[in-house]
Amino acid sequence: MSINTLEKLFILLCSLPQAQVRTNWHGGEPLLAGKDFFSHVLRLQNQFQQKVWLNAIQTNAILVDDEWADFFHNNHFSVGVSVDGSERTHNINRINVAGRGTYKKVMCGVETLRRHNVFPGVICTVTKKTVKCAKEMFMSLVNSGFKDISFNVFYNTASNCEEDIYGLTNQEWLLFLIEIFEAWLALDDPTVRVRELDGALAWTETKSANYCSFKGLCHRWFAVNYTGDIYPCERLGKTILFGNVESLETFQNLEDNPVLLSWKESIGRLPEKCIACDLQSLCYNGCVAHRKLEGGKFSLYTYCESRRAFFDYITQRLGGKEV
């Protein structure tokens, strides 16, 4: 992103109604933008002190050195790293241009962060090639010192999960979640948090989990491309364009955009299966990017069946006990 586009972005962000603005820096690999780029981000945030700026960054950690780690610590960045479980499972999918696994370099970056008192959370992507290794992946992350763990199910909207070499079916994702839950229970360490378990356990107290896949409507987040183009969540690709930071003078201009209004209306429509479900107010039809047409009408969350079955499993497994 050019500095000019970055500055236009901050002018737009300053027109947001809330006092706090959360920006998530991601790519590709965001550290490739360079230290000068992020130093300019901070200069802009200091310039616009009418807002409280909260920065988060998602990185593969390969480029993390002492200078980066010191920068994140001194400027209060929340850091997430991408580690796909154990060295073996990580290296199945995450290889470099020479075809070699990247696990050791990633964990070197993680240790550098920790030396500077930056303790990152981890996002672990689960594919068809690793889905049968749930306990191995989970325990490796725990033994590597991670306390805040999230699992991203790989889903390709352009293919059939039964045939896709990466995408997961409902049954595969359900069995993975059950194995993670059992491993977490056996671990008996309340300092280890797993996003997917937190979400399902919240349901047992009739609460909706506080992240987007359980909110159903993700129109409070926007993805800004390096060109300044504004889209919905990056998982939805670039088929829906809301405008550009160059042409939008205020956030209100964005909210009044007919494309955005139409998109918000479309993702709020519920299929019949959702309307009839007693958990609809807790689930809200799942991730917008992970929906498929039901009967040619409205889109249904691809992992609806596994989500419901996992909740039922937990409820029976706990037998009314608190966790």
C-alpha cells in the first residue's frame, strides 16, 4: 500500500463513529510491507489522537527478528502467528519456494517474540491432509507454549468438499472438534483457551460466542486492499466492492453505499432450516463466507450439521457439569 493510500485510509477511519478503532494488519505476509511502513502507521495514529487505536497483526513469523519483536512490544501490537500444529503437520502444507518445511523458522520467530515479552496467539489451519491428526496438532501447540489457540477449517467455496484435497466435510470437522475437546478436557489446564471450544461452551449457557462466525452478520468489518479498494471480509474475495478510500470522504458515505446495503440485506436472510432451529439465536447461520445455497434459495452454513452435532456431543459429555 502506498503511503498516500495509507493516509487516505486513516482520514476515512477517523470518520468512524466509535472512539476505538481496531485495525488488523494481514496479507499475504504483512511484515513484507517493511518496518518503515508500520512506523508511518504509528505516526498517523499519533497524528489522529481523537481515536484510540488498537493494532493486531497476523504473521507467519518467519521474518520476525529482535527489531520487529521490540517494535510490537513497545507499540502494544497484538500478534497472531500461523502454526499448523506439530512440525510434521505444519510442514505438510506450509513449505517454502524450495519445497522445504517452514516450521523451524516459524518457531524461531515465535521464540524471538517471547524473548521480548510478546506472547502471540496461534491460528492453526486444518485441511483434509491434517484433519486426522487433531490430538497431535493440539498437544504440539500446547507443548510449544501457546495459550490462545484457534483452528480455522479450510473450506473452498469453488469446490466440493468430498473431492477437494484440502477442504473438510461436516463429518471430518466434527470428529476433529471432538478429538480436540477430549484432549483439552484431559489436559485440565484452564489457562489454555481454544476459540472453537469457547464458542460451543458458551452455547451451554445460552450465550452467543463473541466472534464473527457466531454472529452471522459481518458487516462491521471491512477489508481494505493495498489499492485502497474496500471489500467485505477477505474470505469472501473481491467480487463485492464497496468503494475506494480515494473517493469516500466519510464512513457515512460507505454505509450509505447501495452495494453495501444490498449485501447486508442478503446475508441477513435465513434459510428455512435456520428459522426452525432452536439454536438459531446463538448460531446465526455461521460464517457468511462458508455458506452454500439450500434449495436454490438462501445460503446455509456449510458446517451447520457438525456445529449442531458438536454442541449436542458437549452437552451429553458434560452431563450438566460446568467446565
